[in-house]
Amino acid sequence: MTEIPKSHPRYASLVARERVADGVKKGFTSTQGLIAQGRGEAFDYLLGEKTTPSAAKATRAAAAMLLLAERPALSVNGNVAALVPQEMVELARALGAPLEVNLFHRTEERVGKIADLLRSLGAKEVLGEWPDAAVPGLDHARAKATRGGIYDADVVLIPLEDGDRCEALVKMGKKVIAVDLNPLSRTSRMATVTIVDNIVRAVPNLTSAVRELSGLSKGDLSKILEDYDNNRILHQAVEEIQAHLEEQFKNT
Ligand code: PTJ
């Protein structure tokens, strides 16, 4: 990987770019993943490359939803494997939930490499190599699902997802938590809870929130969700982008 000096003003963004490029070289990430990362970077730039108040609120709601779940499952694709593999293993451990590899540009070789990577980082349960069910209404590889994992889950975390599967999972009656830097994407609009934040910040924040809220009663966790409105959160994210841009102009 290219050496990035810590003093560089765009250090975090450049490191993430290197990780995705490295993921492609190692065979975890699709070449299309590079384009997805570029799109994410652009939105992150507009957000000010920080966790906004709306993202923090959505993260807390997501943690409550995952803690209330009877069968949570966490989806992992090529970009997630490149950017936050250890962090996903830690989140899975905090929840006692399985990780399931699910790829849009599916090859069995890439699924196997990602599953091996997660296991090498300490993951207890990694699914996705032998799918035995299909999400109804999808005619691409993303339909592949595993019983005991995403197929049977009541709450699914889907970082960097396409809108079709998000919608299909919601149609199955599942609660879906998305992580997507684009507040306007179909995934963001279809999900039950959308964390508009970079996955490199969102996943560690989510694990901290899960640990912090894990002592709460079911009633208190439900209260966190009672007044949660995803549409309002997405509006707030757009307002935060606008405010950040106004701020930038003021400073020039
Ligand atoms: O590994 P595969 O084959 O499953 O493919 C994964 C990608 C991500 C290539 C595939 O799902 C894809 O093409 O996704 P899209 O449709 O480009 O959507 C990705 C969404 O994630 C976009 O809305 C991006 O803005 C957003 N995004 C990109 N990078 C990040 C991000 N959101 C959070 N954190 C990021 N680092």
C-alpha cells in the first residue's frame, strides 16, 4: 500500500481508498467496488467527513433494534471486507450474531476469500458459502441467502447495499438497517433505519452503542425506537450537508 503521512489533511479518506484498492488486489473486493467507494467519498466530503447528529441518532436506534432482535444477521460484501473486517467481527461478537457473505458481483472464489478472512479475524459463525434459500423477488446473485442467517433473520444489517435487495428484505417482513453515505439512495429510503455515515466510522460506533445499551431493559430499548422516524433522519442528513456547505462558503 502507498505510505500516507498521518499529517495529510485527507488521511482517513486516503487510507480507506488504499484499503479498497488492496481489497481488489487480494481478491476480496470487486473492481466495481472502487467506483462505489468513490461515490461514497464524494458524499462523505459533502458531510464534512464526520459522524453527524442524525447519524449518531440512527446508530443508537440501530443498536436498540439489533439488541431487541431475536435473530440478527450481518451482511458482508467486498467493500465491507476491505474496509472493516475486524470491526464487523467485533460487532458480530457483541451481538452473538452470524456474519453472512453476500455479493452482488458474486464469484465463489471471492465468497470463500472473504469468509476465510473473517474466520482468520476470529469470527465464530460465517455463512454465505453454501446458500440454501433465496430472497423472493430478486433475479440476481444477491438473492442467495442462508437459513439460520439472513434468510431467517428478523433484523439484518446491510452496509453498502443495492436498493433492490433492501426492498426485497423489507418485503419479507424484516427490519433492515443500512449504512450508506448517500441519503438519497434507494437503499437509504427503503431501509427501516439508515445510518448516513462512512462505514469506517459507523461500525465501531454501532458496536460501542450496542455495548452501551446492552444493559437496558426491552422496554427501554423499545422506547428508543418509538420516536424514531427514518424519513426525518434522512431529511436531517440532507440539512446537515447543506449546513456544512454553507459553512465552507463562509470560510472562503
Ligand atoms: O462486493 P459486491 O460484489 O457485493 O459489490 C459491492 C458494491 C458496493 C460494489 C455494490 O453493492 C454496489 O455496486 O453498490 P452501489 O450500488 O454502488 O452502492 C453503494 C452505496 O454505498 C452508494 O450509495 C455509496 O454512496 C455508498 N458507499 C460507498 N462507500 C461507502 C458508502 N457508504 C458508507 N461507507 C462507505 N465507505
